[in-house]
Amino acid sequence: MDHTLIGFVIAYLVVSLGIGFYAATKVHNASDYITAGRSLPMIVVVAMVFATWFGAETVLGIPATFLDENLGGTISDPFGASLALILFGLFFARPLYRMKLTTLGDYFRQRYNRPVEIVISLAIALSYLGWVSAQVVALGLVFNVLSDGIIDQAQGIYIGAAVVLMYTLFGGMWSVALTTLVQMTVIVVGLLWIAKLVGDMPEVNGIAPVVEHATTAGKFEFWPPMEWTAVVTFVAGLLTMGLGSIPQQDVFQRANTSKNERIAVWGTVIGGSLYFLFAAVPIYLTYAATLVDPVQAAAIHAQDAQLVLPAFVKTHLPLYAQIVFYGALLSVIMSTASGTLLAPSVTISENIIKEFMPHHRMSQKKLLWITRAVVVAFSALVVAYSLWSLDSETSIHQMVENAYKVTLACAFVPLVAGLYWKRANNTGAGLSILLGLVVWIAMEFIAPEAALPPQFAGLIASAVGMVAGSLLARRASVHPRHPERA
């Protein structure tokens, strides 16, 4: 175990905690904690969008999928994930920003009613369990590799969750904003420098030989076979994240912290575009590792493809490069974990707990402490789910993919219809949620491997429910069964 490397990692974690505690001095009420006062400039919003999505799955999960399958296997992330951010910026950020909401759940209450708000808020919060857990599992993996197995992955999960909880708990959105700005700098500069270092190795000799080798090995095959099952699965993979990620509190929250609507729109679009472009760097690094030391890469790949890149860096790069890489890796994981831990906690406190408490007793300070209590409770759930995922051998990429099924099935259609279809009403929203959830859950049990994936069937049912419910309710109001006589 390299004590120098461990020392630098600990120092980095301490600095992150220090930034988080400094951010806490800017938090005076729940609004500061949740939206950072809607005061953030373009560079910070771009950094938050980029760094929140550039997480463990981007550095570890996506390259592992690329090695196991091919480029088409990454259709959900980064392709679907980037699509979600760009679509949100272009079609959703502006109208939602103008409404001056605190959470996305507030939109569903204003546009429909409280039952719709509560059910969708629960669905949104639930969807984060897999995403935050993926980051915490990755932290456990990093601590395991760094300590040469002295810290096992379960112990690493506890340590990682504790660090992220500490600086998110006190600083809220201010903490996320300030730490993310630092972390994005470390991510971009660190990974680009590592890529140059690896590219200069004689076995690699630049970008072109790596691309050529991957092309020859069939790794850049993207489009599915022209068969119904393969095409539907491919499209569903794109849309599960591409559409299911749109009705999410963390995406909305980043746009909503902007100091004006132009920043809300273009900060999200630019952040999403940068995410897509930069996701290629970890793929390049991981595939290059298989050229530098094919024997080691093959042995680790057989055990866990997610470990190929961290192990390669630790055994083939000098100490200063290891420090930069692991600093960047911790940056990507913690920036994503903090933002995605805050989002469901805010949704639960603002849109569920608050709705069941007397409003005249709910001061901003009380709401702030309730939100912090939920952050702690949700962290405990994340740790439990992360430990379970170790036993079930669920990959980081799969955990992130699964996170958006529930929001695709029940939240996407009510959001789009509410903004862009004037006839959408409470009946339509209720039926949309009900049919979407019932069909999705039923299909998960009856035919999880069907040609039409369960969450995609739920999306179709949700759309049918919205149209049918809204039109039937409208027809009933225009032509009542027992009109009053003059």
C-alpha cells in the first residue's frame, strides 16, 4: 500500500469537507439550501451539470460496458444521458424557471393537484436510490483498490457515504456548487493530462492506434441488427435515460439555481454537450490499458471490467499520475453523489413531509432541519442498497440504467403534457400515472425480457392514460349527464 498516495487522497477528502463546511456559512434558510438563492453564474451551472452527471458510471461503468460489449452497449449512457440534458435545456428549463419553483414536485402540484404531486415526488425520490448507490459503490471500490484490499468494498462504502453525507448535510446546494467547481477543474485537467501520458506510451503511441485497434475488434459497432427485438431494445435503452432523466430533481435543480433563464437554458445544454464529448476520455484510457498490458487487463476483466482502469493506473503510471487520477476519480464520484443525494432528500421534505404538516407551523428554518434529517435518512437507505448490490453483483452501469425506469413510466408524460398540452388535466394525470406504473410493474414480473422492455410499455400506457383521461374528463364537463334545467 502506497502511504503517499493514501495521504494525498485523505488530504483531498479533507479539502472537500472544508469547502462544504464553508458553504454552510451561506445557508440561512431552506431556500439557500435548496436553490443557492437562484444566483449562480453560467460557469458554475455548466460545471454542476457536467460534474453531477460525469460520475462513477462514466469513468468505470461505461468503459466496462464498452469492453464487455461495444459502442452500442453504451446507448443509454452517455448517449441517452446527454440527450436528456440537452432536451431539458431546450424544451423544459425556460418554462419551469419562469414558474419560480423550489422543486420539480411543486410543478406537479401547481399544474395538477396534491395527490399527483405526492405520487410523482415519491417516484422521483425512489429513482435516485440506484443512482446515488452506484456512486457509493464506486467509492467503496476506489478505497478497496487504493488500500490493496486492506479496506474491503463494504467498508469503503461506509467511508465514502460518510464523507459525502458530511459536506452535503450542512452546505446543501451551496456546497454542491462550490465543491463541483473545484471538482470539475480536477476532472477535466486531470483526465486530459492522464490521457496524454498514456498516449505517449510506446505500446499506445497516440489516439489513432487505439481507435484502429478498437475498430478492428468490432468495438465501434453501434447500430443493432435490423430485427424487431434488437431495434426496440436499442431505442428503449436510449429513451429510458434520454426521457426518464428529464423529470428529475437534480437536473431541474441545476437549472433552477441560475441567476437568469438564459443561463438556465444554455448552462444545461452546454453542460450536457461537454458531458457527451468528455465521456470518450475514460473509454480511450480503459481500452489503451488493454494494449499496454493485455495479460493484466484480461485477468482483471474476467474478474470485474470496472477495475481495469484503476488497476492499470496503479500499476503502470508514476505516483504523481496516480495522485492526479485518483483525485479526479474521487471528484467525479463525490460531485455526482452529493448532488444526487440532495435531490431526493429535498423532494421528500418539500413535497411529501411538508404537505402533511400544518403550514402555519412550517418556518424556513424548521424546513431546513427537516431536509437535513431526510438527507441522513436517505443516506442510510443508500448504504443498505449499496451493500445489497454487492451481493447481487449488479454493475454500476446497470444501477444507473435502472434508476430511470420509474420516472419514465409515470412522470415523463404528465410533465410534457402539463407544459405543452392545454387539455391535460387532473384525471388525465392520475390515469397516466396509474396505467404507467401498473403496466411497468406487471411487465417486470410477467415478461422482464420481452421484446418491448417493461419501462417502455409503461411509457406507452402512461401516454394512453393521459390522452384518454383528459379527453374523457373534458367531455364529461362539457356534456354533463344531468344538466340543470333553466
